Amino acid sequence: MQLGMIGLGRMGGNIVRRLLRGGHTAVVYDRDPAAVEALVAEGATGAADLAEFVEKLDAPRTAWVMLPAGAITEATVAELGGLMTSDDVIIDGGNSFYKDDIRRAAALRAKGIHYVDVGTSGGVWGIDRGYCMMIGGETVAIDRLDPIFRTLAPGEGSIPRTPGREGRDPRAEQGYIHAGPSGAGHFVKMVHNGIEYGLMQAYAEGFDILKHAASPDLPEAHRFELNIGDIAEVWRRGSVVSSWLLDLTASALAGDENLEGFSGFVADSGEGRWTLNAAIEESVPANVLSAALYARFRSREDASYADKLLSAMRKGFGGHQEPK
Amino acid sequence: MQLGMIGLGRMGGNIVRRLLRGGHTAVVYDRDPAAVEALVAEGATGAADLAEFVEKLDAPRTAWVMLPAGAITEATVAELGGLMTSDDVIIDGGNSFYKDDIRRAAALRAKGIHYVDVGTSGGVWGIDRGYCMMIGGETVAIDRLDPIFRTLAPGEGSIPRTPGREGRDPRAEQGYIHAGPSGAGHFVKMVHNGIEYGLMQAYAEGFDILKHAASPDLPEAHRFELNIGDIAEVWRRGSVVSSWLLDLTASALAGDENLEGFSGFVADSGEGRWTLNAAIEESVPANVLSAALYARFRSREDASYADKLLSAMRKGFGGHQEPK
Amino acid sequence: MQLGMIGLGRMGGNIVRRLLRGGHTAVVYDRDPAAVEALVAEGATGAADLAEFVEKLDAPRTAWVMLPAGAITEATVAELGGLMTSDDVIIDGGNSFYKDDIRRAAALRAKGIHYVDVGTSGGVWGIDRGYCMMIGGETVAIDRLDPIFRTLAPGEGSIPRTPGREGRDPRAEQGYIHAGPSGAGHFVKMVHNGIEYGLMQAYAEGFDILKHAASPDLPEAHRFELNIGDIAEVWRRGSVVSSWLLDLTASALAGDENLEGFSGFVADSGEGRWTLNAAIEESVPANVLSAALYARFRSREDASYADKLLSAMRKGFGGHQEPK
Amino acid sequence: MQLGMIGLGRMGGNIVRRLLRGGHTAVVYDRDPAAVEALVAEGATGAADLAEFVEKLDAPRTAWVMLPAGAITEATVAELGGLMTSDDVIIDGGNSFYKDDIRRAAALRAKGIHYVDVGTSGGVWGIDRGYCMMIGGETVAIDRLDPIFRTLAPGEGSIPRTPGREGRDPRAEQGYIHAGPSGAGHFVKMVHNGIEYGLMQAYAEGFDILKHAASPDLPEAHRFELNIGDIAEVWRRGSVVSSWLLDLTASALAGDENLEGFSGFVADSGEGRWTLNAAIEESVPANVLSAALYARFRSREDASYADKLLSAMRKGFGGHQEPK
């Protein structure tokens, strides 16, 4: 089956590669001609601009937009909307905000164009491991694209089947789902990332406690010098906390248990924030997911105004001076 | 190799079974004679009381105590200490507090008895999946018991090896480690459980947000009726949040997506509390692990005094009445 | 000076009363004619609809809208915008979202109408104690209305002056400020309420800990039966935690130390949520303010889906049954 | 009435001064002879060592120990216990852990010596404003010392009486209470400090959000340059968040709105930690009080191991590099 891909960065490029390997064909476009050339060398058809891109696609067309969420995705979808025609499909595979999907889908529906939002997880490992996909949009479009999704998905692999799923949607066991109408794909992916932040922070706090078990502030008899890397490794087998994130942690710690190469400045990509906004809108308590996001905010500050204010109050009531 | 086991509940009994299957021999004791009989039928040697239990063990003896943490473990270890002799080993495989281990080990060391604390993870699945073990104590005793630990551990299994671990302690890849001196095993297991609580709460909050995406409080255009079970399933393959806890979640949701069978009263077993105590002692921020524990506390209250006080204040300043 | 008031509920009505007492005049309107009549009896001029209301005001007119935030305020401001003319002032004294203020002010500015947003704190006590006001909008309008604000504000009262404020805006010491351009008044009021939630929750948790000091789960030697009401009272004098909220708490506890009259269902009014949205937008860590809001969310649930999921996972890995 | 004071630091010295002003007499001792001399010059009787100190007191003696909690208080109470006799009173006015009080009181009771724990709040302001006192111990001793406590307490002052307290213990309105048996005084003071941390952090987060309203990361139309000092001041009058801590905040911000003089390194004094330990023991959720303490822990770290681990995981799954 043919797919058009716009945006040939790490994610877009590898998705095309996985499709080509799976016997599909691809028309590709990127602002950077070198990126186009690279994929042409691997068997894709290149395009020099969006108009040519659309022209080279067979109707009904499928254009997958894999660009940073925000202005550039918005503009590209709008431009594609002008170039494409009824029954074509535009996929937004980036990390767009789900309310933007809902709005865009309604606008394109007026022209008969299908809009499909695909949240993808898998990162740099996806090309080999497959991409876990959460898909929102109309059934007709998503069913038509099933061969694409099936190829991109990880498949059942060596992961044991969940008992009791007989008769349920088999796509979930292949690693992709039709989550609901437009926006549902990115909504589910958004919450996925919110959970991801929470899981990461749970490990981070736990390993921090293990690391500080050697703290000189503790009574000597209660101190432990622990081998953090071996602990991460041992938990990978048979423990309740085993996970892919733990695998990655064990791998990082095998290289450098003290993580000297990292400054501890931790970015966040938007989905964690939107997940909290959703929790707040829904009146759902989310202390863990919030704390996980706030830890990242805090990691990016040196001396926060909040902390200075605490010091100022302490000086006010107790005459406490800050330590030198 | 021979092991003595005291406490033949779900954990102790299955550990003996796994050892018997692995070619070891066992002397077993439990207050409940039926539990002893059951294991005798499977090939173990039974004892009617602790004295007989110790007598039936070959020197140097190894007695594994697998009882609820607290008074009963304390009393049993003390009694064993009186019955056993120099170079014998007492293992506490329960969930004891690590400071109790440190104290007990020092007391037994005076008699020449080795005290080994083993934190085990794996729950009811351990008999087949193996037990992940974190072990504290003297090297001489732990090395002597290696055949036991090797049999109980999950082994390398199908889990890919972590790159960069060449030259490191190979036991971690088998699923057990010698974490450090007395108490270190239970300390690491304690933090393991603290992390476990955090991971569980991250999933719980995320799925709660997914569930409430259909809330009638949201604007209709932004609502989603999501298939929670399929979402849990799809994340098992290729996603960043895949884990054993997610496998269990998918399994529970396959049975009943609305979890009607659960009241939402969530117990905690002590290690989560001790983990926070350790974090506080070490001055390590642990917002996620704390929030996870507090969510369990809160799940067990109907109308908290704290909440009533908020209502009382609201009435005081704003004349706000509580809704009927 | 003359003020028009739309919305004669508890807040709007009392603001008019305080103005009349202070020698000002008022034109008043409410959908409920009885509310209008009541204030006419106290010396205000009544109006039967918005058109008559605007007609009875002397140019340049000032119309204070004191209605629930949301659709009704939006519609009323829009209708007033159609009836009023250049140099008139519309005040939104409710709890509007600051981004709505910014939008409305821009729309009205095109017609030469000034839009002023006033965040007011003081609740039912304001009529006697005065209203603390945070004001956003153009200087020309806010300066013109100064006699109104001065009368409504608490004034310096018996509160000691803050040293070092010489040469700073004297209005702050009277209990009102011009916080900035349109939206700034409601923004500051919004954060005020966010802080209010945090303060309330800090007291609530603390008193909860005092209450549970008698818990039968504690060792008997470490239990205390504390007189919660006396504790609240004693902290009012000379302690670091004295505050107006504590005064209200002491008052509530003097009546009923066990707060039997409250169900513990705690509402929230929007500003706490917006405060978190602002924190998230600004990348400011806000664990305390978030936890305070989430505690209210949680107070309104019986058995949360999140908690049920924790139980389901526990059953999955440990065979733990929920307690009956 | 006569009081003996051991420890003439800021707190102990000022307590003696307030007592002398109130017509009481004092015997004083400090390791630093200059501190003793200073108070002798103000009318106290000095002592060169503990033995002389006890000798100079009239039976039944009262010795107030005002030293840092921990080893030095422990040793001093023990030494006093050896020097004093039946019916004498030892007061620990420091910030001792309440379980230490319970233990010490039991030990001294065997000798007939009364042990009284006094938690005091008021800081450097207490000499003039009075000390808020929470007192634990036997009624007979606390009643005997009432003239001392009455003089030290703030008294009713200008603070309005709480309605509905008729018939309740009048001491609470004077600023001191007999909270319960030994330990109760320090327990209540401990929770007081836990609440204090929570209140401070609520303000700190709120003001941080106000400060960052000018963040260049926000859309320009939604940014505000707020006058933080004026906001703190205006909230002191008529607002729901007025408090003594807010008074101190306004005072600090009047001097330097940007708090340039503070590094943001925030100490904690032990009671916040113990409050959390108590909450955990009692199964009381305490997200706000925990977050307040953790914010202080975090303020004292530069690049936390937890944050580095997050970066390491992010690199693992997404190839994300940390920003330079």
C-alpha cells in the first residue's frame, strides 16, 4: 500500500523505512532535500514540494504528517487540506494537542477529507521493535489504512497473550488500536506520556533513596554503600517493578553508575502538561503525575523564587540566617 | 543442599516446592500441622516444633524464617538463636524492617551465628517465575547458600542481557544479589516496594483520567468513551510504559473493565511507609512515592476529618453550604 | 459618586450597601425584582432591565457586573457593551478567568469603553470588614473610580503598617491595588485563591494528624487525646501559624470539635484549577497548591477508579484480597 | 515566682527577660559565662555550673532547659535528674521529639521528679509579643507553674475572642494550653511546625506563580509584570489569606521584591520530618505537608541524582540529549 510522509526526521524517516521493509511504497517530502534523497536511495519516491508530493500520490491519497506539534503541523495540515480532495486521508502522527485534532478534523470533514490522529510510542527503537499506535478518527479511513498500521505495529511478538481477551479487538494485541473519534488517538497517547513521567519519577525517587543510603548524615550503623547498577539489573528478573523503563535504567547504570555525564536538567514535551490539564478538567486527583512534571520544572531552576521566599519568611520570624 | 523452612504459608511453602523441584532437600515447620503434612507429602521432612526442626538439620544448619514481619518473626529468630550454634545460618526472608536486621545480626554474631536478610519479590508467581532476591549479610554465609539462591532465582530467562555489564557480578543477571551487610537486603527490597507503589499509582491515575474522559462535566465535543482494556493491552507492545504491572492491569481489565468487583479499599504492607521514613532521614524529596502511599491511606477513609475541616472553613468565610 | 450594580446576590448587594453607607449613590438591577426592591428600600435607585439601568446612570457611566463567572457574565458584558458609549466603564467584579478579561477588554476598547476587572476577597464579612480588591485595567478608569474603591476597601484599620513601604503605592495599605492591565486583577485574585486552598489544606492535614493522635493503631504509650478546639485557639495568639483562616477554624471547632455537621464533600470554585493551569504554563512547580485541589476532588468520590485499579493490581501480583 | 533557666541563647535569654519584667525571679546558667553575666546585669542570679544552679533554686525547684534538641538536652536532663529531688520540676522548652519526652518523664517519675515539655512558638518576637505555649505533663506541676506560663504567654491582646468558647479552658485564650500528658506539648508543637511549613510553601508557590506571570515563555498578550510587594501588602487587609506569615512576607518584599539577598537554600529543623513520621504512623494522608518539606530538601541540592536518572532514561528511549 502507498503512504505519503511529510517530515523525515528520526521518527518520520524510520516509519518510512519500516514500511518499505514491509513491502509498502512511499512518497516522501521534507524541507531538507538531503533527507528526501536519503530515503529515495532506500526506495522511496521523493517530492520537491507539497504540491508535487500530493500529485505523486495515488487517489485516494494518504499523507502522514510527522512534524513537531504546533505551528508547523498546523500550517502543513492546512496547506494539505487545500491540495487534497474528497476521500483523501491526512494523518497527524506527531504529538498534537487533541483539541487541535478535533478542530482540524471538523474543518477537513467539510471538504470530505478524513483526518486521522496517531499517537505513537516507541522512540528510536520503533524501527526494529515496532511502533505502538493509538489512533483516532473515522472507521472508514482507519480500516482502509490497516495494512500500514499492521506493518508499523510491533505485532504479538514474544509477549504472552493476556488471558480473557478472547473476542476482543485483536488489533490491541498487535500493538495498535482505534481508540475513538478524532482526537482520541492523541488523547490516549497524551495520558500514556503522563503515566510515563510518573513511572520515571517513581524509579528516580527510589534510586535516589538507594543512592543516599550512604549519606554521612545517617548514623554509621544504618548506612549502606549500594551497587545501584546491580540493583537495577536484579529487578529486571522476577520482580514486581520490572519494565522497559527499568531495562533502560539498568543499561544506563551499567555504563556509569554515578551518571556523571548528565547535568540533571530534564525537559518535558507538552503531553505531561496536557495530561494534568485534562485531569483538572475532569476533577481527577493526580498527585503522582503532577509531582513528576513539577520535578522536571524544578530540575531546570537554580535557586527558585519560591525557595528564596521561604528563606525570607524564616528570617522574618526566627532570625534564621541562611547557611553560607 | 538442605534448607530448613519455618512458616509454610503461600510464600514459604512455594519456596520449598521450588527447592524440592530443583533437587534440594528441606526440613519444614509450621504452627499448623496440616501445612507441614502437605509438604511432607511433596517430599519434605516435617518437624513438630522448633527444637525438632533444628535437630533434623545437618550442621552447619540453615533455617529460613518466612513469617509475618514483627513480633512473631522477632520471637522465632530469638528462639532459633537459642537452639542453633556457631556457623549456623538464620535467614529472615520476610518483610522485616532493616534496622531490626542490623540489631538481630549483631546479637547473633556474638554467638557465631550468621544472620542473612533476604528481600524477595515475585508474589504468588514466584514458584514458576522464580523469586527476585535482595540479600544482606556476611559473604561467607551468602556464598555458602549460593545453590539455594540460584535455584530460587528466576535465572536469565528470555530477558535480553543488559549491554555493558561484562565483568560485573553475574548473580544480578540471574535475579539475585548480595546487596551488602546485614539489613541491606531488606533495605533494597523496601525501596523496591516504595517504587512499586509509585508505579502502581502512576498507572492508576492515568487510567482514571482515561476513564473520566467520558465525564458529563466535560464539553460534549471533548468527551471520549474509551476502551480501557484495549488501551492497557496495546501499551504492552512497543510502548514506553510496558511493564509487568501493566501486564497485570491488562489482565484485570480484560476480565472486568469497570472493576466492579473491587471496593477500592487499598491496603499497604509497611515497606512503603519505611521507604518514606528513609527518604525523610536522608533528606531525599519523594513526592511521588509519598503521594502513592497517601492515596492508599485516603482510599480507606469515608469522610476525612481534614475534608470536614475544609468545609467548616469554607462555611466560615464564605457562607458556603455543603451540597446535599 | 454614582455606581451601577448588576447582580444583587450576597456579594453585589453588600457592595451596594457598603457604598450607600459611605455616601455614594447606586443604580441597581437584578433579574429578581425582589432583590432590586430590597435595595431600593435602602436608598438605591432601581431599574427594571439593562436598558433602563444604563439610562439611569449619569455619563460617564460605571456599571459593576457581579454575576457568576461564565456564560451569564459574558452575555451581560456583551449586552452592556451595546448599550454603553465611549468613556463609560464596565467592571467585572466576579471571578472571571483572566484570559476572558483580556479578550473582552480588547473588544470594548474598540468602542472606547473601559473594562475593569476586580478580584474581590472578603466573602460574607466584606460588608463590615471591607473588601480586599485586586484591580486590572486602564489607569484613567481606575483613577476615576478611586472614591468607590476607597470606600469598599477595608482601610488601614488596626493592622500595623509594614516597615519599609514609605514611598510605595499607598493604596495597598488601604486594601486595594491597581495590579496591572486588563486581566491582572483577576489573575492576582486567582492566585490568591490558589494560595487559599493551599493554606486551608495545610491546616486540614495538621488538624487531621492531631485528631488521629488518639488512633488505636498507635502504641498505647504514644497516643494522645487532644483538645483540637483549644489547640486552634491557642495558636491564634503569638504563634507562627496565626491567620484569619485559623480564626475561622477556631470558631468552627468551638461549636463542634468533631465537625459532625459536615459531610466532608468539598467544592472548588475554578480559581484553584486556573492557578494550576497558570503554574503549568509558566513551568512553576506547585506541589502544594495541586495537592490542595486534588484533596477536594478526592473528597467528592466514594470509591475511585484509581483505587480499584490498585486493588486489581495487588490481586494480580500477590493474590491479595481486599478486606471485607 | 522563681524559675531556673539553663541555656541563655536567643530563646532562653528572652524568656528570662520577659519573666523578670513580669516580676518573677530567675537563676540562670549557660556554658558561656558571658551569657550568664549579661542576665545577671539585668537582675537574674547567676550560677557557674549545674550543681550551683540547682543549689541556688528554692525547693520545690523548677529548672527550664532551653537547649538544642538531641544529645545536649538529653545529657542535661539526665544530669539534672541526678541533682534534683522529689517534687522538683524539669521543663524541656526546646524542640525535643515527643517520644523522648515520654521516655524521660517515665524515668524521672520513678524519682518523683516532674517532667514538663513545653513547645513554644513565637521566635525572636516572643519577648514582646509573648510566647504561644503548648504544654505536656502532670497537672499538679503545670498548675503550680501557672504564674510563669501566664507571664510568658501573649495574653488576650487585641485579638477578638472566638464566639462559643464560654466555659472552655480560659488558658487557650491567653496563649497557652495544657495539651495532655508528657509529650503532648511537643507533639502539638511539632504539628504546629508541620503546618507552618505547609503554609509557607503555599505562599511561596503562589508568589512564584505571580513572579513568573512575566515569563517570556508565555504569549505576550497573557503576560503580567506584577508588583509582588504591593500584592503581599494588599492581601494583609480584608483577604482570606491574611496571616502573620503574610505580614512577614510583605515586610521582606518591601525591602527587596526580588529577594536578591537570599540564596534559596532552605533549612528544616526536624519537626516537619517528625510530623510526617507521625502522619505515616497514623495513616493520615499529608500531601501538602510532605511537599512542603520536600521542597526544602530539594532547595539544598544542585543537580539531583533523581533528575540525572530521568535524563538517562530519556536518552535511553528517545535519544534525547540534554540541552547544553
